Amino acid sequence: MLARLDAPPLALASFRGKAVIVHFFATWCAPCIEEMAKLNALAVRGDLAVAILAVDVGEVPARLRSFFKDRPVGFPILLDEDRAAMKRWQVLGLPTSFVLDSEQRPALRAGEPLDWTSPAVLDALSALAEQGARQPDTTTNSKRGGTSR
């Protein structure tokens, strides 16, 4: 579970049953800034059943508040101030994104910026979202408890 910018912490497990983009970024990273705009364009579309979680690496909340004041986004910003999540996910550079399937298994990984609004990416996301919608949630609450990263 990671702290969230100006909101209660958020566990990845709360998104079980849904495809999830986990995007690692920093505000000093020029390609990250451009990609954040594409992620937000994806979020505001609203026609894909894909959750987006952006994980800021190594920055303080005040810097993020200033950054997002002029660039609001429609998804949670999580804080990895000590870089522990970055290490756990084996992120070697920024930006890095993971797309998890509905069972929270890594389905795709990108170690470079993506155009989240391109037809190829949208097709891949749609396929994952549809796969999750077709699969019944057979997990029990006791199994869900320990799946956060």
C-alpha cells in the first residue's frame, strides 16, 4: 500500500477484477510529463474499464502539488518517496509502466514513453479490459488481503 497525494492510502488489491496501468514517473522527467498528458487523455475517455495509478518516485508532496496544480489528472497519484516500490517492481528508469490483467498479473511492461491514445495501445488495453469483464471474481476476501505491492 502506498501513500496517496492528498487522499487516504490506496492498495492495489482494491482494483482486483479490473485491468490496471501502474505508471512510474517523476516531475523532473520530460518524457514523463508528455506521457502523463496521454494517460490523462486515456482517463477522461471513460470508455475503457482500465484503472490508472501513477506512482511518483522520490519526490516530496509539495513538489507534486505544485506540478499537478497546473496539470490536473483524473487518476490517483501515489507516493514512493523512499523508492521502495520502484525497487520492488524492478523499475530501472523513468517512465516505466506496467499493465496488469484483472488478476493483477503483469500483462505488459513498457520501459519507455507510450502514446496511451494510439490505436495499438488502445486495442491491447481493450482486450485486457474485456478479458477481466468476462472472468467472474472467484476470489474470497481472505485471499484479497495480502496482494498489495
